[in-house]
Amino acid sequence: MDQLFSIENPLMRAYTFYNSILCLKMLAMSVLTASQRMKNKAFANPEDAIMQKTKPKVDENVERVRRAHLNDLENICVYFVASFGYLLTNPSVAVATMLFRVFTICRIAHTLVYAVVVIPQPARAIAWGVPYFITIYMAIKTAMHFAL
Ligand SMILES: N[C@@H](CCC(=O)N[C@@H](CS)C(=O)NCC(=O)O)C(=O)O
């Protein structure tokens, strides 16, 4: 166990690195939402709108970013739990690193195609589906490893 959590362990390094990228990616969604609110003068609260001499309104560009953010919460939070369990199963470093990397790249791609450049389907479905199945794989591997 000491070796698993050692910073010399390449598995731990990959896990920590990619999960940190995912944390930053999710935090960036708040900034993206705020920038869309400012750009479109679309504020949810009267006290925010009054500062820009406008009224509260709903804007599709803001809502898109909010949906992308919600989708991150639905998927990345579960992945944080599943990937931690998977880490404890002592997986192959090459396979685990590849899964961490693909998950992270796909979730960034999901936001890009959903809320930044808006690419037609099935781009978003693929960017969502690949990480979704990676999370299922990790949860099943963990459940089997620790089966009572
Ligand atoms: N909560 C999701 C569940 C299904 C899902 O996550 N679908 C992916 C691929 S189509 C997605 O990007 N959904 C858009 C969203 O969550 O706003 C939904 O309402 O769509």
C-alpha cells in the first residue's frame, strides 16, 4: 500500500496528473459560464442583471455551457470514485494510464463539441460514450477484485 501511494509509482503519478486535469477542466466550466453570461448579458439573478442595467433572462449559449457542466458532474464525479477503486486493484500501468488519458481527452472533447464549437452528433455521443464505458469497466474490475 505504501508503494501504491508513493510519488515514484508511475500508476499513482498518472492517476494524480489526469485527475488534476479533470478538476481544472471542471472548474473552468464556471469561468466559461460566467463569460457566456457577460457576452450575452444573460443573468439568472436580478442583483447580477441590475449591475449590467438589464433584466434576468435565459440564453441558449449559457444553457449549453450549464448542460455541459451538469454532464461533467454526472460523469466525472462518478469516475473519480471508480478510478480510485480501480487504482487499488493494482492494474497494469500501461492500460491504466491509457484509460486515464482517453477518459480525460474525451471529457475535454465533450465540452468542446457541446459548448464551444458545437459539432453535430454523433460527436458528443462518442465523446460521452467512451468515458462512460471506461467508468463502467473500472467499476466492474474493482467490484470483481474486491468481491466478497
Ligand atoms: N443527463 C444526460 C444523460 C445522457 C447523456 O449524458 N447523454 C450524453 C450524450 S448524447 C450528453 O451529452 N447529453 C447531453 C446533456 O447531458 O445535456 C441527458 O439528459 O442527456
